[in-house]
Amino acid sequence: MRLCSRATCWTRRSSSPSSAPPPPRPASEPRMNRKGLLLAVLLLAGIGVGALVWSRDGSADRAPPPIAAVPAGPVGVGALGRVEPASRIRKLNQPGGFNVARLDRLLVAEGDRVEAGQVLAILADAAQKDAAALQAEASARQSRASLERIRAAGRPEEIEAQRARIQALHAAEASARREAERAEALLPSGAGNIATAERNRFAASRAAAERAEAEADLARLLRPRPEDLAVAEAELAAAEAAAARARADAGLSRIAAPIAGTVLKIYARPGDQVGSDGVLDLADLTRLDIVADVFETDLPRLREGAPAEVVVPGEPRRYAATLREIGWMVRRTTQAGTDPVAAVDARTVEVRLALGEEGRAALERRTNMQVQVAIRP
């Protein structure tokens, strides 16, 4: 029977060589291994993040780009332009100014070729104005005839008749004067009558007045008076001015072509009120221009007669042109763009380029089309 305390028995078991436990490991050894592994991982991660940041920062792309070869010599000018006839587009409106008129007849159609002075349309008030013009011309003819009558004085037969009348009045005057003299001679002897003598004197005076009037009429028949000519000439001038005004008013009721060209667009039809767009657009398509807006800083590189090329969107072919006119005024650009950093206060000058025959034939029906222009130095 074993009687021992727990401490005695443990001491005895531990003292035996077969049951001795292994010596304990130091507590700091596993802790040091974990710290080293963590430091290595953090170091590798830091290196990777640094490389990534360096590449994203753009430092890797900051290598100097290759220098492009710059061509020697002057540089050309590029711009946007539009197709426009060299004669410009003529918008034909009612000639009467702000008067609202109705279109009565339209004598052309779109695409028709017209000559200068040809009547293209007639307004509704043409008949009324034509009648007023005819009346004014009749009044002018009447005034002209009156003036010619005054200038021509009397006809030969009228002059002869007036001379015969004057001779008769001379004879009547002489007879009346003799009767008056006889009556005056009988008064002192008492054989005459005072009343009879007075009647004879009055008859002689009246005969003299009639003869004088007839002689004045003969003078007018032979030569008109200057004052009569002046009045007749003034009346004729007033009548002719009224006739000219009436003809001009009648002309305002007709729309005529100012130039020879082609009808591009019709805005009003018979029966319509002519509005702000006018009646039609007319232009001469035998010569076409390209109107371009060039920036003011490019003006030193432009010269009249410089060759150019016109690029039409959607067409591979380029058309030759020649710079023929440079504008005289700098203005704000009229080109609308969507670039948010573009200059909104840019200044441009309008230039006109003459298209060659090939370009004119290709763009004849493309007025106002937008094109690209390259002007060579």
C-alpha cells in the first residue's frame, strides 16, 4: 500500500529518466518568425503599389515625343465656306414698299432661265394703275396740242379773213367819221341837231375801237404772245410729269428681272399676299463663288489670285478655285460650333473664291451648301 502525498509522487515520477518531459521552448521564438513574415509581405506590397502609382502618374509616359518634321515655306489657310452665285441671290419683292399687295399672275416657274427686264409677276392693282397712266398721258397730249396751237398762231385762211375784216372796219370808221364831221359843221348855222352830232361822234369812236381790236387779233394770229407761250409750256410740263408718275406707279405693279439668271425659289403663288420673303429668289448661276470666313490672324497669308481647293462633304473629288476678293471689314465670326474651348469672340474676314468650270457644273444646284476651303500660299 502506497502512502504518499501528491507532491511526493510527482517528484518521484519526474525523477525517473524514462518519463522526463522535453525542455520548454523559449516564448520569443515563434513571435519573431511571424513578425518577419509580416514585414516581408508589407515590403513586397509597398514595392508593387509604388510601381503602379509611378506608371499612373504619367512618369513612365513622360519620355520626349518624337519631333515631327515641319515643312519649310509658308503655310496655307483653311476655312469653312458656302456656295453662292457671284451675282448674289436677288430677293424680288413687291416694288411698292410697305404696301400689302396680292399676287395676280406668276409668269415663271422654279428653274426657269429669264432675261434682264423680263416681267416675272404681276400684282393685282396693275389694271387700276394702267388706267390712271392712260388718263395722265391723254391729259399730257391735250396740253401739248394746246401749246402747238399757240405756237402755230393762225392758219392762212384765218389770217386772210381777219385782214378782210380789218379793211371793212377801216371803211366803216371812215364813214362814221365823215358823218360826225358833217353833223358838227351844221351846228353853228342852226340847221344841225346836237343829238345827231353826238350819235355820229359815238359811231365813229365805236368803229375805231372795232378796227383796233381786229388789228390786235391779226397780230395774235401772226405771232403768239410770250406770256401765252409760257403758260402753255408750264401746263404741258405739269401734264407730262403727272403722266410719268402714273407710268412709274403702273410699273410698280409688275416685278421684272434685274439681271439675267435662274429662278431659284418661289415664295408666293397667284392669289397670295406677298409677305416678307418676297415673291421669288433669282441668281445668275453661270458664275459661282465660295464665300468663306477667314480668321483675322490668317490675313497676312492671303493674296488675291492665290489657288485654292474646295472639298465637298461626301465627295472624294476636290474642285479648283481662285481667291478673287478679300473683304474690307473684320467682323465677329458667324460659324456656330460645339467646341467648348473655342473662341466665341473670334474675328473673321469674308473672302470670295471663284470656282472653276468643273466645280461650277458640279455645284450649280447646291447654292448655300457648306464646304471646306484650303487656300494655298
